[in-house]
Amino acid sequence: MSILPKELIPPRQSQETRRISPILRATGIAAIVLAGILLITFIGHPANRDFIEYWTSASLLMHRSNPYSAAGILNLEKAHGFTGATPLIMLNPPWTLFLIAPLGLFPVREGLFLWTLFAVGCLLGSVRILNVSTNARGFAYVFAPFVICLFSSQSSPFLLLGFALFLRFHASRPFWAGASLLLMAIKPHLFLIFWAVLLMDATYRRRLRIFAGFTAALATASAFPLFFDPRIWQQYFALALGYKAVRQAFLPTASMLFRALIDVHTFWLLFVPSAFAIIWGFWYYTRNRRSWEWTSHGMLLMLATILASPYSYFSDEIVLLPAILFALALPEKRKYSAWLLLAINTIALCLVFTGHGLSSRSYLWTPVTWLAWFLYAVYRPQAHTPTEVYPSVA
């Protein structure tokens, strides 16, 4: 019998109990996530989301039909509840089809569940890959561009996963870092400045394995849809050259404002800000090439890339999450920067939950605001070198 008072006797916890606790915790979290995905899946009709364009193209591909046929897409969308006069068409290049092809094996509602599961998995995987601290994970889950991705069913979470994988493997496994860029290539127009500086950096450092990985992944993904439709590339270019909706649409970007100020009907003006941003990117890289780190300098580069993109949606800004989390994790970040970020994200969330669509003018302020917040958070007057301003987080 113990001589210690009962209240001082340490509780006994078996080894089996210690093992079971993390399992129960993980099971509980998984159940909550799946319940949330089910709720999102059954809110509204799938035909009212961008998901319908991915599911329709995947279904046509699986039935060996043209996934870029406007007439075929419209007929299939209307058969599943779409009420618009013009079809929602997936404009991503054919190498994207390997991502959406599994959707064609399921009915539309089950496909939406699978697509939403993919989106959540991309975020959770990115958080894990980036080794985000426990305190910052909460912000990642409520990041406004991610939230609108869930409710609009956009493909943008794949962009985040691709960038996270690149940041994780660019130094240790350059081939796989290059292969991961395939996920960013589903919307190649978003990353013109990033591609240009990456080419410059890989050439300067002679990291040709990044090119090899990207080329291998791109070639494999491009070959995949040829098994279902040998004419897929001709069909894609026919659609891309004749589709005028993108040329006429208003998107909440700085490039669109630049175009509107000069001549709203001149499409090529959208690329002028990107041209100037590429010049800045070359200068920025040249100035810092000896100490260049993608995990630090690449954050500012990505913010500038999205700001100057020719056309994009608010959901695409999810790729800025690594840059924001990087600045948020700096031990010497500016005072009140975390509270300021919370306020910015809250305003953006209010726009999301009050029904502002992806192309709403209400999101014109967000790309420049993320950049301004980042500069405020990381800038330190006493720093004299880029390494001091942007310490590596690798």
C-alpha cells in the first residue's frame, strides 16, 4: 500500500491509452472535415458552381468526346440543371485533364464531393509540406481565397499544392520540384514573372534537373488525354482562338484596370503590366542572386506575380498563402501586423459570404493589399541586405 496521500499519487496511463489518444483525435478531426465537405457538397446545386465545367469536360473525355466542344458542354450542363445561356467551359490546357478525369467516373453530386475533398486535401497537404506552425494553421483554414475556392469549386488549391511542393523540394530534389510545377501549369498565365525568374535562376545555378522534371511531368500529362481523344490539341486551340468570353469579361486585376484606362477593347494591354513586372523580377533576382532563396525571396516575387497577372480570379490568390504565412511566422515582424492581417482577411470573408462572385469588382483591392501588408510586416529599417529582410525559412 502506498504511503502517499491519494491526491498525490500520479495517475496511471497505459501505453495503449497513449497510443489510442492521437488516433481518436485524428479520427475526430477527419470526421469534422468530412462532415464539412458533405455540408458544402449539398449546399446549392452543383450546376451553379464552376465545378460543373470540370465535371462536364471530364465526362465528355471519359466518353471519348470533345471536352472543349461548346455545344456538347452546354447540352450536358443543361441536362444537369445549368440554366445559363452560354456554357461554362474549362479553358485549362489539355495537360490539366489528368486531374479532372476521375470526376467523369462519378455522378455529378458524388463528383462534387470528390472535388471538394481534393481541394481540402491540397490545403492540408500544403500546410504539412510547409511545416506551418500550429498557431498559423488556423489562419490557413480560414484564408478568404481558400474559403471561396470551397464554395465556388475552383481548381486553384492545386496551384497552392504545386507551389508548396516546389518550395519543399527545389534545393534537395530538383527533379521532383520541377515535376510539381505541373500543378501550377494548369493556369500558366498566372505565373509569367515566376516562370521568367525561375528560368533565370535555374540557368544561373545550372539546376537543369528542374527543367527535366517539369518537362517529364508536362509530357506525361499532355499524353494522357490522347488515349481518349487523339485530336485533343486541335480542339483546344480551336476553342482558345475562337472563345471571346475571356476577352470581354471584367476581372478584378490591376492589369484589367490598366486596360480599362487606355482601351477596354484591346486585349493585349492586359500583358503590359506583366512585361514591366518581368523586368522588375529580373532586376530583383540579379540584385539578390548570390543569396537567392525561393523560401524567402520567392515570397515577394509571388506576390508581385499575382498582382501583375494578365487575368485571374480572387480564388487564385490562394497561392499567396505561403508568402503570408512566411511573414506571419517572422519573429521580428512589425507590431500589429497579425491584427492587421486578421482585419484584411475578415473584410474579404465578408465579401465572400455576402455573395460576391469570383469576378466581382469588390476584389480589386485584395492583390495590392496582400502585397502592402507583406511589405509592412517584413520591412525593418535597420536591415541593409535582402538576407536580413528575408531570412530563409528552409
